[in-house]
Amino acid sequence: MHNVQYGYPSPPASPAYDNKCAYQQPQFVSNVCQPRYIPVAPEERLGKFLGDSLQLVGIIGTGAYGVVYLALDVKTGIQYAVKTLSKYNADGTPLDRRQVAFQHQELRLHYLASAHPNVVSMHKIVDDPDCIYVVLEYCPEGDLFLNITERGQYVGNDELAKSVFLQILDAVEHCHTLGVYHRDLKPENILVSNNGATVKLADFGLATSSERSEDYGCGSTFYMSPECLNPSSRRPFYYCPPNDVWSLGVILVNLTCGRNPWKQASVEDSAYRAFVTDSDFLRTILPLSDDLNHILGRIFTPNPDQRITLSELRNAILAAASFTIPPPPLLSSHCLLPSPPPRLRSTLTVRRPFWMIWTTPPPWPLQTRTLTVSQHAHQMMAPSSRAAPRSTRRNFSMRLPLPWVTWLFRSSNSSTPSPTSRSLCHNMATPCALPTCLSLATSKHPRRRPHSVFGMS
């Protein structure tokens, strides 16, 4: 058992899923036959001791490169997260020298940045014959993605969203000061503690110490900058600091509005194309305040040389009076305008109560849309309300402005979310892109499966 030594080049291309690092550098593969290793099932390591007192007691999650275990120090009672980095490929062959160098690069850069209070602490590294165990700080409240989509802690709470975003910005600025560029900033790589009030940056698997990168498509598609997505840019490389700033902008939209602004920052995406044409486009589909709309305009500048810097972004966030505008009150059922054409008229059946997420305005040229909503939705606007018996529910109609045309009600006290509750709407080009908590029925079209706001189904 000994600590791993570091000092290697830039990190590897990301896993094959989510279209990460689609444009990879060529790899040299040895033709020498290597002995094959039979992988150990994650459950077989449970009960194993790392040292004298640290025992693996549970599985937190699994990923492309290894397993994350819950560990308990039997002497102190303190819990830790233990990330395993396998020394073997999925087919049982040993990692080549380049892959090993990438693992060591991840560990070195994470350790370098982990002294910051908003970066997950790295406590110890244990080297075993089949894998490397990385003992990390344990955050029992999960990642930021979970807290946005299933716990609804930040949407509508501008003060908390501002505090959390400034912590993320602090962590990223600390990394950049040390010459560490994350390249995979997203809610899934940010862990939460202290009842949602504290966040910590994690997962440096794609981090690099080089300010310039040629790994196009590196990261997660929703959070990549245009220059990272497009290898045919005016330079044969892209700069990592403004690429991280772009990712922070998408995270800011996640925190404040509960969704992504687009699928990818490419002209192939209709929403991004509309934003490039009109910098105020996001205000037509999201409840952005003037301050936040201006900040996002500075972040989502296609030219990285003109993009806002981290210090400028901090000052703009601190100066912002608010991030979102409040939703309008439900209008009276007697205040109605003519409905849209029958083919486009929709019925929303509320399945789960109480939270509202802003989604897409319909593409037809109307300033208002008449919706038929279950009376139960109106009753459930207060947290203390209880579901009325199905037999007592009635439908009524309301007229809503386009930015508030679709409402998502989520239960504030449900401990067992549905399997698809992590899926929220992100497709801003189609009127059928509604959250999975709502069912959409049109007179001539069958019910359609919605898309996910964070790219998960």
C-alpha cells in the first residue's frame, strides 16, 4: 500500500457515452499480447478494509471508469466516498502507459485543487494490484443535478441560487489560478451538502493543466462552448478558460430556471440558432430578469475572446438584484379569450402537485393560449393542500401569457420520485416537449414521450 506518484500529460478523451470528446487524438496500441484480468464485481469488494480501519460498506454509484463506494472508518465513525480507478480495460487487458498517465493526471490535478473549501477534499490514495482507491470527502446529499430536478431547491429561490453559483465560481477560479481547467463542469459533477447551501466541485477526470486544448467535443454536449464543439474553427485549438465560463453559464440557467437553454451550442440546434439571431431570445422562453439576461448575454458570446471573464462574472452576479421574474397569479376561469385551433388545443392533466418550471411557448403566432387544467392544480398551489378525491376534480380554462404557458407541478414531499422524474423538458422547438409529470393530449396526435432537460431519460 503506498501513495501514487504523479506528473503526466493532459487527461484522456471522455467516455463514449454523451458524445464526449468525439474528436480524439490517435492512440498507439501495442501488438504484444497482454494477460487478461477477470474483472471483480463491485459487490465483491464490499467489506474490504483499506488500511487498518477504513471499510467499504456500500456502493454509491458506478461509471465508465470505476465504482464509487461508501466507506466507514470503524474507529472514528466518519464516512468517506472511495472512488476506484481500474488498472484494466473492460476486456481484461491492462491499461497502456498513456491511460495510466491520464489516471495519474486526474489524481494530481484534483489533489492540487482540493485544498479549496468548495472542492471535494482528497484524503488518501491507496494502490492495490487491480485498482487505485481514492478516498474522498463524502457528500450525502448527492449531486447538484439531483437537488435541482428532484428536490427543487433552487428554482424560484434567487438568494440561494446566487450563493451556490458564487461558490461554484470560486472553486473554478481557484482551479484556474492553479492552472487547472476542469473541462466538464455540469451539475452532475458538483456535490451538495448542508441542506443544499454548500456545493463542492468534483470529478477531475477530464481536467487539464494546458490552457489550450485540441480535444474537441470534450465534456458534456449540453455544456460545451461553440468552439469546443466545432473543430473547424479559425484556430487549430480552443482556450480552456472561456470554455469553462460557458459551462458556468449553462449551470446558471439550470439553477435559476430548472432547465437547459439548448441541446448544444451549434447552429444545428434551433434554440441556439434563435439566440444567435436575437440575444434576447431566452427571455421569451425563460423567466429571466434584466440582470440575468444581460449576464447570460455576456457569457454566451460566441467569440471566446470577447466572453466575460471569471472576475467580471463575479462582479455581475454580486450586483444582480434578482435572477428571475415572479410567475403571474392564476387568472380567473371567467377571463377567457378564444382558444387556439382545435388541432393545437391541449389538455394538461396534473399528476403530481406543487412546483412550477418554465417551458416552451408554442410556435403558432398567438400572444395567449387557453389551457384546460384540472381543478386539482388550482387547489394544490399551496403546499398545505391535499389531493382531492378524483371524483371531485373538475376542469376549468385559463388564459396565460406565452412565457408562462406551460406549468409543471411537482410534489414537495414525495420521497419516491417516479423513474422518469429526472426528465424535464429541454426541446424548445416543439409544443409537445412537456415534462414527464404532465400528460399532453391533442385531438389528432397520440401522447408523446417528452425529452429531458439535462439530457437523461
